Amino acid sequence: MAKHSLIALVEDRPGVLNRVASLFRRRGFNIESIAVGHSETPGLSRMTIVVDGTATSVEQVRKQLDKLIDVVKVTDITEDGLVARELALFKVKSTSATRSEILQIVDIFRANIVDVASDSMMVEVTGDEDKVDSLFRLLKGFGIREVARTGRIAMARGAGGPIVVEEKPKRARPKRVKGAEEISNL
Amino acid sequence: MKLNGAQILCESLLKEGVEVMFGIPGGAVIPFYDVLPEYPKLRHILTRHEQGAVHAAEGYARALGKVGVCVATSGPGATNLVTGIASAYLDSSPMVALTGQVARPSIGKDAFQEIDITGITLPITKHNYLVTAAADMAGVVREAFHIARTGRPGPVLIDIPRDVFIEEAEFRYPDKVNLRGYKPTIQGHPAQIKKAANLINEACRPLIIAGRGVLISRASAHLKELAEKAQIPVITTLLGIGSFPESHILSLGMLGMHGMAYANMAVNAADLIIAIGMRFDDRATAKVSSFAAHAKVIHIDVDPAEIGKNVKVDVPIVGDVGAVLQVLNRDITPKNHVEWVSQLDEWRRDHPSTVIRETDDLIPQYVVRQIYEVTKGDAIIVSGVGQNQMWAAQYFEYNRPNTWISSGGLGPMGFELPAAMGAKVACPEETVWCIAGDGGFQMTIQELATIEQEKLAVKIAIINNRFLGMVRQWQELFYERRYVATPLSGPDFVKVADAYGIAGLRVTDKVMVTSAIETAMEHQGPFLIDFQVEPEENVYPMVPPGAAIHEILEEPRKEARVV
């Protein structure tokens, strides 16, 4: 079992999210997160779906997804070396005594304060799940009132895109750039 | 040319070559029915229940290889289609289901007879549509038929709000479909085909398993060429029956839970399985982990999602069965597998799975065999689900494609009568026999009225054992004969037929069987025979649930072995 990031390019039509979500349910998968937004092609949306599963079972669900008429292309980019990000908002309890400590932590994580009230602050953070999780753990001590996370969006590294909309004889595989470290981990 | 939505729908159906629809009107579809008289080339057959309409559309589709069309109104009309749509989905039958919907302003208001049928049918259709403007109608119908009949066929539902039927729009039928998310692979990958050919050429005990994909792709001739060229024995799945002539010396009949013992033994002994247009259903494979344990597997299927779904495959080939076989056959070297074939012959001799035991009792196997004898095999057989289905599959010899129509994947009892009706509409020149159980027959018995009204000469054989037979068999074998809720009283079927204006006969004795079948055949119209058979007859061979495919229960009685 491992976390897989599936990227689906889908027609931007009513009901498509339902079709995709229903397929995961039917095949017994729990979607850990799903993020949807516009893609580079007009009329197509891009979904990033994170699921837990064995390589073979995820491959089966990928193929089932590909069968949906409104799904143009699905790629499992887990193995390809990817950049994954999510955005989170935390509403943290704060007092005059704790405010500066919170600010320090936020600064270390290159996060931002986006709202301040008398007894709380709203923190905005971007990064991979690990980073968001660690900031959450650190802020938890101060008391967290509310959490909102977008779920993962992801993209394969390198020049090639994982997604080919028009049929080509060979599927373009994303090239993994050797030595490319995730420089913005924090 | 400005037309209203209903007219656009009719024009579009004609463009798609539709000749017949099965359906029932209702509030939401009145505007559609209202324009039907303007289109005399569209024949509408009024069924007595929407389930009858949808099964009839599937029977029609399977007999002819054309898209079957059914129509229902919104709400209950639409939900009554669900069972038949699911059947078409699981058996990959091309179908377009048209449903009415409440008018657009009422959608989402829980209006009278409003139901979210596109939501309900999401997991059982290949695709579905809600038409939100008359201007979209032609394009949707074009796409729907394209999706239904290409690639791996399946049902497509089009939900049409009442006011869209009335709204006017310009009619222009699109000549091309452009679906960027739907481009089925037809040609197999040449390198994969090469690999498969090599495996076939090297194999000592190769075995072909042919499924419904062969029939859908109309590839029986290519299959025969492959089998004969390399002398490979052929077994079929339940739905693959008819794809390879059962009279052929290389035919081993059907595999699976009630397959021929020797076919199942062959699967276990083979060193190469060539699976063609089949999906390794659990009723075919039995315990999947020990299926074809000594064999490499080549899997040819048009649906990439079937590859590796149930069984690990060594050489997958995604493509249309016919297109793939055509290329593959060129790379096959002629070969004999004398040892292997004679081994199979020996098993066939020692385990005669379809020998009818000698008895004076009226047993169902004998009834089916006599239908075969009297029709000389020249008939379309439409079965129900359960014991009658298995006997009909086992004791009739199928030598032509599309002469066996049975719902294998879903297994809905009540399929037989309406599907036989659809098959007869599709092929009026053919003899159509509906082989029903007394349980299933009572689920769609009302279609006798449709058969009478449309003067459809369907011949009906009820295998009447006064039990829900297959469940009773499981209770006998695995639940210590606790017959809970399986004994079944039925009406006097001959009287029922008579009440519907259909001629019939009751057969209670073996000596009456042949003459009754002959009477039915000579009779001009529909005819029903109530065969009152031995109530506790079992279907053998049987692979018990959970057992491996070669762990076969054969008929236990001594008389079973008649040489």
C-alpha cells in the first residue's frame, strides 16, 4: 500500500466530479483528497486525486477512470518524481503572550499571517503534506480553532507533461530530471 | 429546418438506422409519442412493463448485433428500466435507453414522477446524458449511438425533459463525433501480437477460451481459422456460446461452474490459455487463484480495464478481437497437438457431461435436447436465469453466432420472455424458443399480452419444476436440503396463455415431449408448453462455490454413465 497521485484531465461538465467520485466508491477506494481546477486547455479541468492502494489496484482504478467518456486522460504520476503542494489555513488561538512565538514559527515555515483578531490569528501555509502537518503539530500547542486544507495538487517534474490530450503514437513520458532536489521543501 | 425536440429525436433515430423501439408512454414523453405517427418507419412496440421493454431491446440487440432502443417515461418508468440496463451493461449489449424527465423548471423540485435517472444509472451505463436544450438533441443522439455500439458496447441513457421535446431548434445531424475522452483501441499492438504468436507456436497444450467479444466483433471465422490452423481446442464462456460451432471436433463446450467437466479439466491442464473477448468472470474461473495454474495467459480484449483485472496476464493485447485475430493468424505456424487433443478426447469419453440418463421420468435435460432435435438446431434460444439457463446452454448444440441469448452477468430472472420477444422482432424469419423457468416466467408473464398484440410467433417452453430451482439445488447441496422459500406454486400456465389468446399445451409425460414441440413448431403463432418436469433435478456438472475449476461434482447417480 502506498499513496498514489492520479492526475485526471476531465471535460468541464456538470456531473463529472460525481462520475469520478462514484467510480472510486464502487471499486472500494477511499479518496484521501481530491482537488479540481482549470487546466491549461480550455474546457478541461484537472483533478489531482490521492488514494491509498497497491500498485495493481490503483492501476485497475486508473483504467476504469480512463473508460469514463468525460475523462480524457488519467496518469498515475507517483513514480515519476513530482512536485506536490497543498494550501492550508489554520485559525490559531493567540494571546499577547503567545503571539510573538507563533509569529516566529510562522516565519520559519515561510507561512503568512492573513488575519489577526484579538484572540486569534489566521495562518496561511503552502507546501507538501509533511510541511503542512509539521506546522499544524507545532501550532496545536497554542490551540487550533479551525483548519481548512485544499488537498494535494501535483505535477510531474521535467519538461514532458504526463498528459497528452491529442492521440500520439507514443505516450510522452515525463523525463525525470536527475539531481533535481525539491528545493522549496520548507 | 426548424423542428421540435421530439421531431429532432425521431429524425436522429432514423439517421442511426433505428427501426424498432420498445416502450411505454407516460406524462413526460407524451410529446415524443405525439410525433411518432409522422415517422411510420419507426416501429414502436408497446410492452406491458418497462422491464419488458428494456429486456426486449437487449434481446433485439443481441440477435441482430444492432443497437436496441427502449423508451420510458420519467420516474417509475425510468426506474423500471434499471434491471435491464444493468443486464446490458454487464453483458456489453449495445443499447440506447430514452427516458422522459420533468420539464426543466421543475428539475430538482421533487416534482411528480421526477427521479434523477442519470444519477441512478451512473454505474450501470457506459455513459448517460441529460439533454438540456433541443439544440443539443441531435448531437447527443449521435454520440450516444456511437458510444453504445463501438469499442466495448454497452447501454447509454438519454434523459429528456418534457419541455425539451416541445422546444424548437434547427435540425442538423452532425456527421462526425468528436469525443476526446473516448477513442477505443481497435488494432492490437504488433509487438504484442508477435509475442502472442510465439507463445502459441511454442505451446504444447494450448487452449482457446472464447467469450462474447468474439460475437460482438463478428470474428467467428477468424477464431475458427486460428483454432484449425494450430489445432487448438476451443472452449467458450456462457456468453461465448455460438462463437465457435459446438459440433466442431475441436470444440470442448462451455467452461465454468456448470461447464463441461472436460473443459474445466482442460483449463487446469493447459500450458497456454488464449483468452479472447472474455473477462474471467468468477462463474467461469471458479476459484480464481487456482485458475489455469499451469498456463501462461494471452488476453485479447477491446477493454484495457479487463486486462489483469481478475487474472494475471502474460501477454495482453488490447484491440478489437477480429482485427487482432486477423493479424495473429498470419503469424501462426500450422501445428498438431496430437497428444493434447487425444488426452482431451479421453477426458471427454470418461466424463460425458451432457449424456442424458435413461429414465421414464420427464426430465428437463430431455426437453431441451428434444427442442434441439425437432428444430434440428436451427433456432434462436433465449433462456431465463437459473437451472433452465444451464440446461439450455448444455443440452442444445449451438453452431451459429447469436443463436444463444442469455443474461450472464447480471442474471435477472424474467429476462427470457421479453428478450425472446425482442429476438423475434429482430429476426422474424428465425424460430425463437424461449426456455423459461416457472419462477422467472412469472416475473415478466405480462409480456404474453405484447406477444399476442404484436403477433410474435415466440415458442415458449416452461421448465416447470415448482421450485426456484437453482436456489433449491444450492439448498440441497450446501444447506442440508432446507428448502426455505423455494417451493413455488404457479398458475395453470396453459390457462394463462389461453387467457392472453395464446395457444398452449401441458406436458406431464416424457412420451408427449416430442409431439408437443412439433405441435408448437407447426402452429402459426406463439405457442406455450408447460413441461411439468421432475422437481428435484439438479444441474451437473457443478463446481461448488469457492472450489477450484477442476474440483467438479458430476452427476452422482449410477445411471448417469450411459455408454
